[in-house]
Amino acid sequence: MKAYFGRRYVLSASHRLHSDSLSAEENREAYGKCNNPHGHGHNYVVEVLTRGPVDPNTGMVIDLSEFDEVVRTTILERFDHTNLNLDPIFANQVPTTENLCRVVFGLLQNAMIPGRLETVRVEETENNFFQCWGSEVEG
Amino acid sequence: MVELTRRATFSASHYYWNDAWSVEENERIFGRCANRNGHGHNYTLEVTLAGEPDPTTGFVVDLKWLKDVIEREVLSAFDHRHLNLEVPEFKNTIPTTENIAIASWRRLAPALAPARGAQLRRVRVYETPEIFAEFRGEA
């Protein structure tokens, strides 16, 4: 019996939306106050949904403590209380929440058992969130 | 096609235990959830149906009718109950969040069959605001 198991995590980080391929004026035009040179921050909510058969012995899709450990070591320890722009993974891409969502999906996909990651949703604030899944990232 | 979701809450107690295992094995796998005296949660149930809005009413289904079905089929059995001791599905199945989602689906699916073309799409159960499981009727 296939089911899904999800968990929500919080990570706090700063970022600045700025593209080197745009002029200073174009950056201000594209990103508005998110282009502030000193950056700003968010309490991001990262929602990770996994899929798989329900183990008849445990009634569970995934071992929660193993799942937490993967997310903690792969995502939270890397990005929580950091400046996203300074992480090498954002050296050549703007740390928008769209890109953060794809990055988180890719890192988790590599760290988890193949075929088990369904979706990653990243909420930047209470009013906006982004979601991606395998075909998006692989494409 | 439009998806419609109704949310409901119930409070229940449970514990995790596999009779085929030793006490030590249960405590190792389930940790604090293996306390035989039980513990409880405020669960949130989300029931999602998908269908075309009726041209006359504009409804996919009548939300009051859906609310009544959820209360009759699920809440009356689960709310303020000890899931292991009082709900027949969990006599021999561990009441994990995954299995609660599956049991809720099985209770709801026959009762929602008269929903005029709307199909039950998924059942999501939050054990806490951060932890949830989902069942989509897949084998």
C-alpha cells in the first residue's frame, strides 16, 4: 500500500536577489527592495514529502529519525543561519526561493533512497511558496 | 477539474507496538511512541475531492454534505477515542499517521461515492502541524 509522509522544517537565512548579468538599474528594476546590497532574511519553511510502501511491521513509509537526520545534515546544517548568496551552490544562480526549492530537492534526492522523494515545498513567507518535484528538477 | 478540500480535526490517543517483536525491539524502533499507556494528538484531517463544478450550483460537492460525511464516517469513530483499543482497524494494525490516512480513506470512499462525479483524490492527516501522511488510494 503506497502512501506519503511529510514533515515541515524551519530554516532562517539571508539572501540578496541580484544578477551579475543585469546592470545596477536593471537589478533594482527586477528585484526591487530584494536587491538591497546588504541583504535581508526569511524564516523559510521547508516541507518535504516522501513516498513509498507502508512497511507492514512498522506502519510507516519512512523511519522518521533517519528522515530527520538526512534533512538536518543535508539542508539545515548547510543553510540555517547562513547567507545563501555565499554558499557555492548559489555562485552562479540567484538565491530566489524558486532556485532554493530546486537546490533543496536536488540535494535531498541525492541523499535519500532513490525514488522516495515526492515533492519539496519552500515557503518564503506566509504569503508565498514554491514547490517542485522530480521531473522539474531533472528537466 | 477543480479540487475541493475540507478540513476537520479530531483528538485521539494511541501507541505504537508490534506484537511480533520483543519489548526491547519495540522500544528501539518506536521510541517514546511505544509507551503502552499511550499518548495523544490533535489530528487535522484534510479530505480532497476533484470534479467539475455543477453548472447550476457552482459546487463540486456541497461542503455541508461533505462535512456531515466526514463527521459520520471518521470523526464519530476516531474523535476522543483510544485508536488502538476502540477503533476496529487498529486492532491488528499500528495506528501510525500513514495507517490513519488509509483507514480514513477506506471509511470515506464508499460514503463519498454518491458525490455526483466528484472523485476522492487524497486524504491527508496531520499528527502535529509539522508531521503528516497522505493516502491517494494507490495500491
